[in-house]
Amino acid sequence: MGSITKPKLPVIDLSSTTLNINSPSWVTKRDEVRRALEEYGCFIALFDGVSPELRNAMFLASQELFDLPTEVKVLNVLDTPYNGYIGQQPMVPLYESLGIEDANTTQGVESFTKLMWPSGNQSFSESVLMYSKSVAELDKIVMKMVTESYGIEEEYESSIRGWTSYLLKPTKYLRADQAAGDDKMLGILPHTDKCFMTYLHQDEVNGLEILAKNGDYWIDVEYPPSSFVVMAADAFMGDDGRGERQICAGVICIYQGSDHRGTSTAH
């Protein structure tokens, strides 16, 4: 019997140079975004709003954050479960993450920075704020396309957009050989995100897998340069009681790090 070729996630170019609102190209990409979210729950977005320099600065800032002592990182406690610090968990020994609420605002970033570095860390704050604002622009593009496609843009802008908040979650996976001798281990258990939308940006390390719509197999995700995986999270779709889908308000998650899981491979 021949092997079944697994599909790859759709890749959609949302760079500023390719977008012109209400142009035929915009309409085409808008429809591609909708189909991708309906079929896969996610897609890969090419996006030039985060420059290579900003990307590198953000990953250096993340490394600086994870290098802090554990007793400092555990101070990152948030009201919503799993939004704050996660680490040293027996079920996911390779996984560590922190959460920065309102990461696209000066107040949100400064509050987190002072918690981690009481004397301040200007370069960290600047990198996080600029990065989060840039990814928020990608979210605005995606949501405009989605709401236009479903014919609910006006309702979204008037009643939901203003309630949107952004949570930045720097995430780190240990290499499998740092925790055990297995060739491949789960960095995080299979799950769906509980926020509204997720934008996942990885540091040239593959490991993300997406469960196919029929649940029969996992799709390996390969990242092109300057790309994000855009995922519709649990709160994105609701039900109006008549079986019709509607968009719900919620938190936008931006991860540096549909049902998905992360794996780590020994090097």
C-alpha cells in the first residue's frame, strides 16, 4: 500500500507590499484566509511588519527573560489560568512560558518589566512593545479579512474590536536531550488555545504539529522566513443557538513558540 501524502498548511502572503484594500488581490487573499481557517483552523502568514532586526531583538529579549532565576519568573502570576508562568511541570518537562498582559501598551509592558527587573530594563521594554504593536497590526489585517468575508465587519468593529487585548507569551522548549534520551518528545501536550486568536512566531526551530480536521494524522509545520502561524482559537467561533457560527470577543495570544502540539528533537 502506498503512503498517504500529508497536506501542508496554506501559505498566504499578507505583506504590506501585496495588500491593497478592496483590490482583486485583497478579495482573493481574504477568501483564502477564510477557507484556510475553516479547513485547517490555521494558516501560515508571510508578514513583513516585523523586520529581521526587530525579530532578532525580540528573541534576544526572550532569552534574557528565560535566563532569570526561577524564583523571579514565578512572580509572573495572572488571574487567567495558564496565562502566567509555567515551568518545571512533570507532565511537560520541556516547556516553559511566561505571559505579558496588554503587551501592545506601554503600561502593560512596563508593569511586567518592573516585576522581572525592579530597576528596569529599557531595551527589553522597547523590544516587547514594538514587537507586540507590529503583530497587533497583523491581527487587524486578519480580522478585517475574516469579518468582511462573513459580512460582520461593522458589528465586529463597533462591539468587539474595542474589547480586544493582547497577551504575549514568550515560550521556550528544552531540547529533548537536555531532559531525556528520547529522539522525539512532546514539548507540550495536544491542546487547543483558549484565547481568541493565536499568532505563533518561532525562532527557526520546527516542532509544531497541527491535528488534521478529520483527526487521523498530525501535520508537520514548516516555517518560511518572516512568517507566523495564525490560529483560530477556542473563543473565535461560537454558536448563536441556531447552529450559525459567530465571532466572539476574547484575548489575542502572541506566542513566540485547531488542536496542536509541540515536539522537541534531540540534536
